[in-house]
Amino acid sequence: MSGVDYISNPNQRTPCVLVLDTSGSMESQTSSGRTRIQELNLGLEAFHASLQEDPAALTRVQVGIITVGGPSNDASVMMDWTDANYFEPFPLVADGLTPLGEGLRLALAMVEQAKQNLRSSGISYTRPWIMVITDGEPTDDEATWQAAIQECQAAENGRKAEIFMIGVEDANLSMMSQLAKRPPLMLEGMKFKELFVWLSASLSAASRSRPGDNVQLANTDPWRNVGV
Amino acid sequence: MGPAHIQTGTPCQDAFATGISDDGQWVSLVVSDGAGSAARAEEGSQLVAQVFSEKLLDIAKLLHTRVPGGWINDFVIQQVIHVRELLREKAGKDDIRDFHCTLVASLVGPSGGFLIHIGDGSLISGTVDEELGEEKKLHLKISNQSKPENGEYANETFFITEKDWIKHLRITPIGKVDWLMLATDGGCALSLQNESTPNVPNIQAMVQHLLNTPEASRAKAIEAWLGTDGAKQLSNDDKTFIICLGAKFQNYQGHLIQVTNEIVESQPGIQAPQAIPKINLADPVKVSAQGLSTVSEGAVAGASQAGTYAIPGKSRVFNLKTVLLPVLICMIGLYLLSLYLDDPLKIKDLKLNPLLSVKGEADKAKNTQQDSVAPAPDKNPEVITDAKSSVNLTEPKESEVNKVSVVNDTSSEDNGVKNKSDIKNKTDTKKKTDTKNNESDDSSSLKNNPSKSSNKN
């Protein structure tokens, strides 16, 4: 995969994989006149722009995208690991169901793969992030969902990844809270842009953190719905 | 001081200290990197640096009368325990996590030394040879390294102030070296690539630059180098460097510097100090203490710190050749003398090396070449035996394996506090006690709380 270059950029990496709900419900119209998926796509563009403006993040953040649902109606890797300076956003298309459990398992596998590649290239890394955005609830069968819960909890206990869950509109937060200790957060309206600007700043802070530092995440006020 | 710390207004949390033994033969070098999240990290790193720079010299004193062995490892461990106790007194309590800092130290003398390491930061040491060809070159060989230890994640490391520090204590004996470099984590960004392999071009450039600078301005030169934009880009942490150049570098006259990496792979953990040749107790070494430059202290709080120090000792250092050659000459002299004095020992009758054959015995000696019992002295200067008595003149080898058994710290010194406050961080011993590298495992960091999430327990 040519999305990463460890030779000309041997900086340490902060990998982040986005698990994005592209199910049919994301086609719903919003008050702005755009659909939810269109708002999400604008958010991804804001993510890209924000990274471009941050020289430290540009050389250290690494992004992957998994879509859950969509025209293929499955969980698949839409974009394999890509260094931030090579990352170009592209519009996602919504359709189908929400195999979120499968998407999470795929995300954990991607994280392990990233670590292996980084280790074999001699590149150090900070703990990878998994950012989940969903507007509904998982449609996996019980077995898959339970397996996803097991794996996510194991990953969190084993400190293998940082899992963030963001609920949008009709998201079933209580189901999401089964996955990890960190409680899921609700997005205020369609503030994807603000969410992704926050994500970029937070990844940047994490990528610049040195041993013993307190990583100060950016303020979540701009995008978070505190009423939930 | 790193740009990040200037921005947040925190004091420089790196510290360094150096010491030299009374007889000028041994040098102790220490740097210590305080953890960004620890409230009193700078006090911790300063105490660690100061105590170790003094106490390591005690090992040097003891080596006058004691053969190197496992006791050295024990001594180092005792000093770590001592420093931890001092920090407890400072804290007024058992929990010393407010002082979290690393330990990057070295004791080096005329015949070798030790690298002592807990956490990140780096030690690199090696030899230097003068190459005289068309261009004069000083050929630096990197022979030993103590790498930073970060655990799985780049922004985690281990501290001397943690409960299971002993699992991360690494003591590496080194042979005779002509130069050393110590760096804290920030300094590593410049001297290491990929955060573990020495960055040969950078080291080359740095040594070249240093040698081109008059001695008095060398500390400033390092400071300036650590403060460049390029350096800041590589790391926004505090950076501290100690570069120690041996007496051999005094002959430098505009040589080109060439650095090669021939690292002796060292195993992790605590190693028995076998590498240091035994100092001959019968002949106390008298090495002059010339070539010492005073430690130029970098500017105090508010600037990157650096120091240069010359390893004591002249170029012709104590080694096998300087001891054995005169002894060898005496032996040959005595032998020849006894032959001259009518050979009371009947040496002629012995079948010895033809090179030492005596009058009229030339042909006989040639025939005895095949069944010569003694190896030629020039081929094997270490062992000279005559058939009568084996006089073994080699240095007795230190063959015992001194393994320090690592006792798991099962005392409950920190358990109480740890259980209370670190409910989320279970028994994971790899990470440092305060996981501050990422947002903490509770959700408080995501709440609308702009103030620093303090986890002081």
C-alpha cells in the first residue's frame, strides 16, 4: 500500500482509523438541506484541511477509513492506512444496513496490522485511535455483536487502542456503551466539521506528546451535545 | 528548554551532573529527564543527577582494592534505592510519583566503565583512531549503546520513581572507550534515527563542529545546536546532551571525522561487569590527569543544557602491552644473562625457540623448531612458558558469571495508593504509573473541562 512512506518520513506515527456509518439512514435529510452523509463528507474535508494546516500532525498522523454499510452492505476497508500528508478525502455513499460489530472487529484488525507494519519498519508509534461514528444501531447478528464487544473490551483493557464513539441523531448510545469504558458522546446536530477539527487537533496533541506528558485533548464544546 | 515547555511556562525538567574522582582517573556523567506530567519532576531529575554523579565515583574508589564483579551491580541498585528514599523524604510520603524521571548515567575510567539506564534517553560510546592517509581522519567507532526503552508506545517510558523500576534497570559494562554521548529523550531526536539507531551523519557533524570550536565555547556550541529550528522541529522537548571526549582528541588538528557503527549488541537487563580488565593491584596505575577541561555548564533554567568533559588519561593508556613489554624484556635479559654466566640453569639443554638460540647452537636450534614447546614470544605476547615452570603472565580472566537475581518488588509500598487511585490502570507493569501519554482512561478529559486534568494522588 503506497499510502505510507516510512523511508522519507521516519517520524513516529499516531494512527487513527475512522469507522463510519454509511447505512441507508445516513441518506436522511437534515435541516440544512443536505443529507447526513453529505454533512459527514464535508466533515472529512474539514479533517483533511485541518491536518494540512498542522505541520506536526501532517508528518505524524496516519488515517484509515472503514465504512459500515454502504452500497456493498458490509463492513469494509474503504481506505487503507495513509499518512496524513498523502490523505485526500473522497465522498462516501450511503445505503444498506449497519454491520457495526463487524466494522469494529475490522478496525481492531487494522490497528494490529498498522502496529506490525510500523514495528517492522522501525517506526515508533503512540497508541492508535479508533473513532466510531454511527447514527443508528448495529444490525449484526447477536454472535457477531457479542464478539465485537469482547474484542473491544479486551483491546481497551490491554491498552491496545483508544476507542471513541460518537453518536449522531438517532444513535443507540446504550448499545454503543457496551463496547468500551469510555462513554459514547453525542454529536450536536450535524457538527461534523467541528468534530473533525477537534479530532485533528487531538491527534496532533497525541502525536506531539512525550513520555510523561499529559495529553490535553481539545475542548469538545464546539461539537458535543451535552444534553444527552 | 524545549519550545513546548517555554510555551506552557513549565521549568526545564531535564537535569545533568558530572563528577570526577580525586585521582582524576574516573568520570561520572548523569542526565535525567523529568516527566512532563509530574508536578515536581525537575526536583526529581536534579536530585537523581546530583546523587548519582557523586555516588558512582565511590565505585571508582572501591575498584582500587576490589575486583570488578557483581558487587558493582548491587552497588548501583543500592544507590537507586537510596535516591528513592531521599525522594520520599522530600515528598514527605511514600508515593514519589510527583518526581517521575529517567536515569541515564555512566561511570568511565581508563580501562572501561558502565552504562546505567532506566527509561528513555540514550548513551552511546566508542573508540577513536587516527587515520593518516591523504586526508587526516579521526575514525570514530561506535561500540556500545544503551538504547531508550519506551515500551510499546513512543510516548511512554519507565522511571526510577516507579514501583517496578528494577525490571527496567539496565547496566551495561563497556570496555575502554575514548568518547561518550549521553542524551535525554529530547536530545535523542538528534543523535538517533528511528529512535534507536545512532544517527551517524548527525553525530559526525556534531563532533566535527565541536572539535572546530575552541574548548571554552563548546558548551555554548552544543546549546546552540540543540536550539536550532531543525532541532526544535524534531523534538519540542527539553534537550540535554553530554559529550565526553577522551585525551586522544587533543591531537586533533583539523582532521575529518568519520563515524562508523559497530555496535556490540547488548542484552537487556543487568549484565555482569566482565568486560573490564582487572586492574593490577600490585602496580597501582598512575595515569596523569591531564587534558581535563572544566565542565562548562550550559545556562541554567531556561536553556538547553550541555557539557563537555575530557576523559582523563594520556593516549598511552594502561593496557596489556605497556605492562608486559617491560616484563618481557626483563625475562629475555635474565635468560641471556644466565647463558652468559655459564648457564647454571642448563638452559641450553632445553629445546627452546630458535630465535633465542645461543652460540654454536644455530643448526641444532633450527632442527628443534618443529618440536619447540614454547610459542614464539612475538606471536603470543600473552603467554610465555618455559618448560620448567609455567609462568602465566596473562591477566586472570574474570570468569564467574555474576547474575543479579531480580527480586520482584512484592512489598506493598505503593500498593495502597496505587489501588486507590489507579483503579483503571490495573496490573500492567509496562506502562509508567501515571498514564498521561494519552487522554486518561476515564472520560474526564473529554468533559468540558479546560483545566489540566490532574491525576495527582
